[in-house]
Amino acid sequence: MYLVVQGAKMVAQGFTVDLNKPLVFQVGHLGDSYEEWVHQPIISRESPRFFENIFLEFFTRTAWWAIPSVWIPVVGWLVWTSLKRGAGGGELFLTLVGGIFLWTFLEYSLHRFVFHMKPSGYWGNTLHYLIHGCHHKHPMDGLRLVFPPAGTAILLLPLWSVVKLLLPFTYAPAFLGGGLLGYIIYDCTHYYLHHGKPFKGLSHSLKRFHMDHHFKLQDKGYGITSNLWDNIFGTLPPKPTNKIG
């Protein structure tokens, strides 16, 4: 297995990935070399082209501010719906917190078991690159750090069906609103960890763990907004040690 850089091209097992051409339908040809290739990041704020088709390309690029702009009004509507159905203030608050807490577990689980699945074959590599591999290959691409709202809307439909089945009629909307609020916090935090410059405190710690995930230990540090589940499941990156001598 080999991987070399030739100008704007990257070569693996005889296949050349041309970084000046749309990438999505190229990466599948890397075969078993794909995972090694995708975890050798290119540090650039430029957004590579994914598709030749302008329509498809448009839906792969999302500015971070679109996430709160689109979804905070939806959260407000869901909370208002529970209020109209008779939810009390204290109970409503606890329901929202419950939704946010569930999101932190979904955030961890999706990142660990879906985004970091071991792909194989042409279409497996291609799908993985679309959902997460592109982020590891181009971690500073600011237009592909958050999830496109159209994709989120599609995923919300089956999630809403499950929530309605499991929770009381009064609180189901607020619980979904809490989960959606957790997602908004996640995407905005993720963007900040890549492009912000925290110097101390929780944000600095989260950034260090996330950068370790990208550049040192891809099998550690799956939490973005919290280290809770990494601590519980033993996937927290080790703290650096300062040795003398």
C-alpha cells in the first residue's frame, strides 16, 4: 500500500485522486487505501468541489449561521405546541433538558458507530466520504462543518414518529424541541472548535480533545459538546503529560 502526493494529485494503489476535479465519485476507487487517505488531512479553508452538477454541489455547502437561523424558530414552535397542550413551566423545562441529554448520547453514538464505520467497496467509501470522510480530509472547510438543513429535515420525520409513540401527547413536541436544540448547540460548537480560538476553560478543553481526534487518535474523542460519554465508554483521549528529562 502506498500514498504519495504529486502536485494537486494523491496516488494510492495505482489510482490518482485529482484534487482539482470533483471528489465524490473519485474516492470510491481508492479501495482499501481509502481509510488511510481520508485520515491524512489537507489543512486549507478552501472548499473542494464535490460534484460536477451545480444543484448537488449547492446542497453540500452550508454556512454555520444557517443552522440556528433555520432551526431555532422550529424549536420555539415545538415548545409553544407543548405549552398549548397544557405543559407546565417546570415540567416543560425538564422535558427540554431531557431532549438535550438524549441528543448528547445520539451525538456520541452517531459519531462513533456511523461516522466512523469501516467502509469497504466503491459505494461504501463514497457514502462514508459524503457523510464524514470529507470532514476529516478537509477539517477546516467552513462550508462543510455543519449538516445541511434539508438532510436534518429528512431525519426529523422518522424521529418525530418515534417520539410521538414513546412520550405523552403533551410533552412530545417539547422533547423533540430539546433534541433539536441539542443538535443546534452541537453544530455551532463544532464550527467554533475548528475556527474559534479558546484559550482556557471548557471550550479550550473541548477543542484540544477534538483536535486530538482529528490529528492524533481518530478512535478517541467522539463527543463534541460534552466529554460525558467518552468518559463513560472509555474513549476519552489521554491528557498530555509533561515529562522532565
